[in-house]
Amino acid sequence: MGEKGVRKTMVRRWAPAVVSTVLLLPLSGCLGMFGQPVQRGGLWVNPDSPAARRAREQQREGRSGDAALIRRIAEEPVAEWLGPAPRDRVRFVVDSAAHTGSTPVLVAYHIPFRDCGRYSAGGALNGSDYRNWIRQVANGIGDRKAMVVVEPDAVAQVVDRCVPAALRAPRLALLRDAVTTFAALPRTRVYLDAGNADWIEDPARLVKPLKDSGIDQADGFSLNVSNFQPTATSERYGHELSAALGGAHFVIDTSRNGNGPLKPGGAARHGIRAGEYWCNPPGRALGEPPSTSTGDPEVDAYLWIKRPGESDGTCNGGPPAGRWWTEYALDLARNTLSAPHAGNAGGPGA
């Protein structure tokens, strides 16, 4: 039995109740000689990320302190969020990672009516366009190693009814098609996004839509993408959802959760409107470094899925979603120096 066959057997063992922006390269570790991509902890790094480029620019400008802070981001594995016409770029990423024996993290984020037309609006024009896009990503991956996080927020937005009723069932069908397509690849691990611990408070509400979206074919689900919930909070929530899914594994985005989320009192002091606590909140910090060694048998990895230093949107002083924002990156890195241990505490939240 090949690697994929072994993995699928394991998936069915832990889940008996389950039928199971801009293209930028993931980062990790220290940069190799002559700026060649290297890997850390099995996850791939490319030295030509916005963070790495900015760190080099600051070093040339004599701003060694700021350069050192930005390198706290540039020297960790960071996911790649895929944009239009992704096949050739994906192929370059996975081939480059293969040369170091490491694994890139990719984010499929192109669902129609993406982000319910808000800060990260866009995505495919229709279902046919989306299926074609997913197949481009899959063709780019081929038989190379990859971890794919499928459509952050897409399921939770169905549950919270942000997605219009007429689009909900078609969206879940598109997600199932995407998961099934990636799961068929021999060396790809697939995680279907399930929102965050502060969104759908009762995880039982996610079970049916996740099953309708193909969680049965995935390696598990992802939590806390682009959010700030402490790791311990996400683990508790993840275990509850996992139990409801028959033992599904999960990954957690720890990219910016070192101080936990901004609390309402802190938001008011900073003049942040209600409902935008999640959008470029000040005072946040980097969380646990990306790792596939979590000490928890159900947590497959801590990942930096949201790219630290890239804006959440044109809110609270930020540029458009996905745009590099040096000032915010510096703030994350500075705050990390005094943050609670790697996101496991709640942090001041102020």
C-alpha cells in the first residue's frame, strides 16, 4: 500500500463516524547560503517573501533593529494563499520544497462569494470557474508533498448565515469537490476550515455542514485562521468538534495569537468599532512557531496560515487585505518579546 493508502486507512481508523491575493512562498527556518530556500521542522521556507525582502531592505538601510524584528517572521514557515491561474506557481512551490525534502503549506481561498463580499471579497465567478481553479491547484501539486487548507471561513459563513440561503448547498458541494480532488493526490494532506473558537460557539452546529463539505475525505480540519484565539482555547474547542466528528484531527493557526484576541474594553480604548475586533487589532503578538510536533495526538500541527505582517483589510488603519504592512509586522514582533508563552495564555487582550 502506498503512502496515500496508509494515510487514508489511518483517517478511517480515527474517524469511524466520518466517511472521513498574491502568490507568495511559505517561509521557514534560517535562510541558506546565497538566499536559497531551506526548511525547518519539515516545513518549507522561501527567502523571497515580503517579510524577507523587507528585512533585507532594512538591513541595507542601516536599520538593523527593525531588520532583526522582521526576521522573526521571515525565518518561520508561512502559508501561501493562492491567487488566480495558480498551476504554474503551485508547481514551482512544491518542486522547490521537494528539493529540500520539506512540505509547503498552501491555502485554497477562491470560493465564489468569498468573505461574503466583505474585506476579502472576490473568488471564482461561479461553480464551474471554481472547479477549474481547484483542478489547476491539484495539477500543480501532482505527486509532490503539500498541506492544503481549504477555504478559510467558508463553512462557518454558511452556519452563521452570512452566505445567502440559495448559495449554501452549492457552496458545500463545491467544498466537497475541492476536498475530494486534493485527497486523491498521493502526498497531499487536506484540512477543511472550521472557523474559530469565538465564532460558532456550539461546535455541534458545524458537524453536518463539515460532513456535507467532505470532511470524511480530509485529514482533518483547521481552526483559528487569521484569528487570535489562544492556542489552549483552540485546542479545547477542537477536541470538542473532533469528538463530534468521530475523532478527526486538526491544525491550528498560531501566527498572531501570542497575546490572545483584543477584548471589547481594549477595542473601545483604541476606537475600534464593534464587530471589527478581529481586523488588524493593535497589541497582538506572534504565537507558537510552526511545528508538526504539538504534543497532542489530535493536533497535527501549529501553522502560520495567516501571514503575519499582512493586513486583514482596510480597517483600523490597514491597507487592503493581504497587503504587506511593515508597521503592523514590527508591532507583532515587538509584542512577542513580552507575550505570554506562545499563545497558550490568554494574554492581556487590551
